[in-house]
Amino acid sequence: MTPPRSRTYDEVAVGDTLEELVIPLTRTMIVATAIATRDYQDVHHDPELAVARGSKDVFMNILTTNGLVERFVTAWAGPAAVVTAIRIRLGAPNHPGDTMVLTGAVTAKDDGDGRVEVAVRGANGLGAHVTGTVVVRLPRGGRSGAGPAGREGGPPENTGPPGDAGRPEGGLYGGGRRPGKDGAA
């Protein structure tokens, strides 16, 4: 399996565009992502109450929009990128049955610390759903792509004992035991 590619600061130029991302807006997606983000506001899951409050239907919450914007930019930038800022403004609501198309372009670079600013726009059938910027710090120079652990483009090294994945108390479930194994909780 080929590891995900990471862009480097040196290969990115102001004016570069990101490949658009087309997102079908289903009722299931809108409701499930609202619940997943613990946003139980009725306008995100109850069509009758959403209409009673003046909306055409349920609509996407801001946390989901924020996550989709971050996903869009980090998919372009790669796993070595570090998101340092997301600034978005909502416009037209995302309703079920529509499609949102995310587009973006590099608008600025900071040679001092390798930050790149990307302007983002997400549009649906009503107009601009989201506009804003995402700032990412990219690794410098060298080849792009995933590198060895602990080096540019790769994941950090695990310095803990073998098998503990860097977690306290020896594993995912603590103490190195799994629930249900040998009667343990």
C-alpha cells in the first residue's frame, strides 16, 4: 500500500488551486453528523420542527461544515501538514438533497515558519454555504510523501515499551487486558 502523499512548503505556490470536492448532502449525513458532534438542536434532525422554526428542512450544523473544510484542505496538504487556524463564515444552509462543492486556492505563504493560507468556498444550490481560510504548516523541502517514522512526512516515533503504543498503563484498555478476556472487565 502506498502511504499518503504530503506536500512540502517549497512545492506550493500562491495561486495553486485544490481539486474540488463534491459532497452529496443526504438527510442521513446531516442528522448523523449533528449527532456525532453532540449537537442535538432540533433543526439538525427534526424536519417538522425545522420548518416550524422557519427553515425549508433540517440543515447541516457548523461543526460538520468545519470538519468538512478541514478534511478538504488536509486531504490536499497531506498527513505531515499541521492545521494552525480555521476561520469560516456560514452563508446559505446545506439542506438534504443538495450538493456542496468545496473549492480552494493558496492565497499566501509565510517563509518564516512554513505556513500556507488556503481560501476555501463551499457552494450549494442556494449559493455560498461556507467561505473562509485554513492555515496549515507544511514540512520544508526534500521529497514529498510519507517518510520514515519520526522524520519529515512520517508519524512520530513511539518511544514507549513494545506493545503499549505510547499509552499509559500498557495498552488500549489499560493494564494490557481486553474487556471480557479471562473474566476481566
